[in-house]
Amino acid sequence: DHGHDEVVRWLEASASYSPLHHVQVLTERRTVELLRGDACASYNLRSGRSIRPMRPRAPFRPPCAPPRTETPYELALAWPNLPASQLILAAASPWSPASHRLWEPWYRERATVLCTIGYKLAYRLKREEHSFVDVWVSHVLAKAMAESV
């Protein structure tokens, strides 16, 4: 024992951390990159498991890691005024036009295709285009995106 017990405990606890666990030092740009990146970035936001489809691999959890660590979502709740925390909290919420930029490319592409369909349908209505688009984006598109997670 060299008086490094606290460091050892932190290293053991942080072995299962994703980069998003470091909300206190993440920049807004880096947080967006992580959220839009691979499945490891989406892992452990809220419940300790992926809230988005796993692409391409399951999250790594070493055997030395403690059974329960705070998730990036819980850390964001503890530090809600930080830019990274605000982005993590938005990304853990259901898809919306406001959170669109925080999702992976394939997910944003799907939303764009569905939005285009909505606009094409609205164009055929002629008189109620704006109302139709409002309903399409806020209800139909939001529901379709929630079901594809």
C-alpha cells in the first residue's frame, strides 16, 4: 500500500466509463461528436444500457468494474448547467427536430426521409400544407422515430 487507495478505486470505477462520463470537461463540440458517433457513445446514457440500437458492438464492461456506476445521464442531471450535460439530457430524450443533430447519421437520414414524405404529402393537400406538416413532424415523425430506436 502506497497511499493510492483513492486512485485505485477511481481507476476501477472508471474502467467502464464512456467518454460521455466526463461531462465536467467535455466541450460542446466533442459531446456532439460522441453522441453522433458509434454505439459506445450512446451507451449508458440513462439506464446503463444502450438507449439506441447497438452498432456495431456491445459495450465493454471489464470484470473489475463495480456493479453500478453513475451513467452519463445521471452525471448530466447532477451538473445540468454544463454544455455537455445539456446535450446529453437532450440526446436521452425522444427524437425531436431540436435534438435531430445529436443522433447518429443513419438515424438522422431516416428522419430526413420521413420528413420529406410528409412534405410531399402536404404539397398534395394545397390548402392545409402548414397544418399537415406541423402534425406530421410533431406527432407522426416523432412516433416513427421513437419506434425505430
